[in-house]
Amino acid sequence: MILFVEEFPAVVPYRAEEITIPADVTPERVPTHIVDYSGIKQEIKLYYLCSPFTVCVCLRVPLILVGNKSDLVEHSSMETVLPIMNKYIFCSAKNLKNISELFYYAQKAVLHPTGPLYCPEKKEMRSACVRALTRIFKVSDLDNDGILNDHELTFFQRTCFNTPLAPQALEDVKNVVRKNLTDGVRDNGLTLKGFLFLHTLFIQRGRHETTWAVLRRFGYDDDLELHQDYLFPLLKIPPDCTTELNHNAYLFLQSVFDKHDKDRDYALSPEELMDLFDVFPYVPWGLDVNSTVCTNDQGWITYQGYLSQWTLTTYLDVQRCLEYLGYLGYSIIAEQESQASAIAVTRDKKHDLQKKQTQRNVFRCHVFGITGSGKTGFLQGFLGRNLVVNFDFLSETELSCDIVCLIYDVSNPCSFEYCAQIFKQYFMDSKTPCMLIAAKSDLPETKQQYCMTPLEFCRKHKMPPPQSYTCNTAVAPSKDIFIKLTTMAVYPHITHADLKSSTFWLRASVGATVCAMLGFAMYRALLRPR
């Protein structure tokens, strides 16, 4: 009552009416509902004092001990209260002492609880809080040198509190750390120990809201776990549409690669890769990734392979991609609302067919062939080494692709029949373009045990003629066949009759060459800042 009338009543009612403090008059800008339980008989006590030095709490809620009627005593009982509670306040309704402060601290205890952050018995931060702040430090350390320099601290301050930090204030902060820690400041930058010390100091001085503002800005909830809304922002993907990374996302991923490629060899060693994944709660890439993307002579993932894996993850499992970008702090560093801004959703494939052009940059090609037909060798030629691929093909997911590649072994008389059966059963009536690959063309060709030859089969079904391929060469295998596959995916409106025309391949080769040159130019442009 005193909170509103600001005077002590002559007759105090047995129970006050319920009161709501509006949000616009509170420092935290949240409404507060106050209920007086003094006149209600409680069958279950939620809180009770067992002794002057013990507090038992039956529910996990913030608890503040209030010493009321402080006007009736002349001495302070702080020595008795201190061992019991780390949250306490003395007030007097009669003298209007600390009434507003009482409800301010009540709000603060709910919005910025101490329990998840700090252990008062040990006088140190809890392990979950240390883990969260360590990740925040690593994300904010833009050059990965182990310290937060003035530029990084200013960016951190502006990101969390929407206000820059004055140069003198920045020096004052570092001086406080220097006075208390010998290794808290290095090369005029704040180390991880110094960063953790500052937040411990904030908490010990009752400024929990500072640490909570940082934690919540970086996606943490009240249990110091990354919030699901932060990791998986809403992203609407209509049917028959695909997902790709946009230009800003690739620039961000390039900066992450540069940050951890300490030796500047354009590849991530196992140690550098583990350092990159240190902000993840688990290691997202297994050893199998090294077998599916470009690596250097030491088997380390190259810059091209690194971006390829991100592209593949975005295409096949965009939710996983959003989660990974969240761990890396994309929305913070790129100053975007969420990771969803990194994703480009393509239009329906039906519109591509109608408009006879596509805006997509990523296409899906499924490779089918009997065991031993040369599928692995064909894929080896794409990367120049072994590639492990396991398809549970013929499922609905695997049948949904942009281009089908049917491979048979020219030296195996039973190989082509398998490709013919796959085509007739699944792709003969579909609009998905198909290409037949005559693998192991360096070996003597054997007559296939089928009712017609592969060339006759292609003519009957209006497919381009079989394309010869071998990876058993002294030099790197030719990439022409991969350009043809990409061209067929890029131009889904081209009829099967057009695909047989040599003039079409001449025009398509020129177009594919231009695309390749543009892609190489973009690749060089991305590398230039490195």
C-alpha cells in the first residue's frame, strides 16, 4: 500500500488488494503483479527457516529476505542475516524506507537471478556460466589471437548494450583488471581470464543485469542453454523449393575460416578444425567429411572443401545449418536479426521449367550403377581422389534430384541392364534429365547382354548418346562430362532431342565456360581479402 499512497495509514487493513505496477514506471520495463498472501491460509509452506543460519526452499524460485519494521530496532541484524541470505533488504513502511527499492530488487531477482551465475558459498561463477561466457569470448575474438582488443571490445559493447564504450572508460576497465590479475590484460587486450574476472566482479557487486544482458544477447536462456528460438529461427520453405547460402553467409564463413587458418595454408589442420568447433557443444563434422570434400595432400579440408560442406549441409539439412551458424554467432557478428537471413530459398522448380531458366546455384545429381560399374572411379575424377558415397537409392528423397547419372561398365556385359531397368522404372516418365556414362572406357568394350545397345537405348528414349569416361589416365581426368551434367541441370527446359544436337553442346559448353569463369572470378574475389 505504501508503494502507492506514500503515507502510513492510521488503520492497516488485514489484507491489501492485488496491485499491478505498469511496465512504463519500472526500470526494467516489465509489469509487476503484487499479491498479499497474509490473509490466506497456506496449507503448504513454500519457504521456511529451520534455524537462524539455514534456508530451505521447496520451489526453484528467487527468494529475497526482507527485514520489515526496521523502525522498531536501533541496531543492525546484518551479521545474523548475512550467513542466511545473499539477498536481503531492510525496510520500514512507517518511515517509507526502502519501499520502492524492495520491489525493484524483487524484479531484479526474477529477471536477473543470481543462482545460475554464481555460487556464494564458493564465491565463484558456476561452471555453466563459465562455459557460456567462454564461448561468447571466443565468438567475439574476431582475429582468434586470444585477447579482445579495443576494436573487438567496442564492437562487443555496442552489440550487447547498443552504445559505444568511451576510450577512457575502456582504459579504466583494463586498469581494474590489471590491479587484480597479472594475466588479465595482454598486449593491451583483455584475455579470457580478465573477461571472466570482470563478470565475476559485476555479479559480486550486484550488477547481475550486466552479465545477463550479455548472455541473452548471445542467445542464452535462464538455464544458460542456447535458446531454441535462437538456434532454429523461423524459416518458411515452400514445397519443391531448395535452400542455399547467400553472399553474406559465404563472406561470414570465409571470415570464420580465415580466423582459424593460423598458418595461412588455405586448409584447416585437425587442430585448427577443433579450434573452430570449440564454440559448439559437440563436433559436427566427423572424419567422413574429409572423404567427401576437397582436401590437400595431408588430408586436411581446404577452403574450397570447407565451403562445399557448408553448401551441402544447407541444401540437405537447412535446420542443421541454422544451428551451426547459431553456434558460430552469425547473427551477432554479421549484425543480422537471426541466422535465417543467411539462407536464400529458391523458387519452385516448376517455375524454372515454365520460365526456361533457373536462379539456383546448387543442383543435385544422383549416380546409379551396378556394383563394380565404376561409380566410385567416376566420382574420384570429380575431386581427384577417393570418395565414399553410400546411397540408399530409390527412396522418395533420393529420387528427387535435378539430374540423373546412369553409369555402366563397358567391360561388364551385365552392367548396362541395371541402368536400363532403373531408367524405365523410375525416370522414363519423369522430367528429370538423364545421362548415360560408359565408364572404364580405357578397357576393351564388351557387348552388353540387353535387347538393344546403349546407343540404341539412348536414341529410343531421346537421351544424349553414352558419354565415355575413364579415370585411369596419366593426367587428371577430364571435367567436360561434369560440365555437361551441370548444363543439363541448369537448363531443365531443354528437350531430349536438343540434348542430342552437337550444336547444343557447343552453345552449352560456351555458357558453362562463362559460368565457370565467373565462378572462378568470384572465388578469386573471395580469396583476395585473405
